[in-house]
Amino acid sequence: MMTIRTSVTGLMAGDRTFVRGREYADEDRVADLADDGVVITGTVEGTRDYAVVLAAGSDGLTGTCDCPMGETG
């Protein structure tokens, strides 16, 4: 299982996106979590379901989301 500090994800995502993500998690709107030790995937329930991926690589932590926040930060 990958361990990610919230300070790292906060810096990576930006304050607005990080706060919104925490709200979704607190509201149990994050589902289908899978963690293979290198990549974490999940689904965030917003106005529709959005795919989220966090990956640890040689360049550090990277993340993608097909949600509007993923596009605009």
C-alpha cells in the first residue's frame, strides 16, 4: 500500500482542489479504491462519476482526474 502525506497532495493539487477532495472523501463520495503500491485509482462521485489516478514514479507523485477540477485546478 502506498503512503502519501496530505502535505504532499495539498502542494501538488493546490489548496482549492485539495479542500474539495477532502470534502468528497468526508462525504463518502470516493469509491472503487484500488492500491497496488505504485498506483492508486478510484472514482469520485460529483455531478457524474470521475476517474482519479495517483501514481508514484521517478519524478515523484503524479495525478490525473477527468473531472473539471482536474482540468482547471
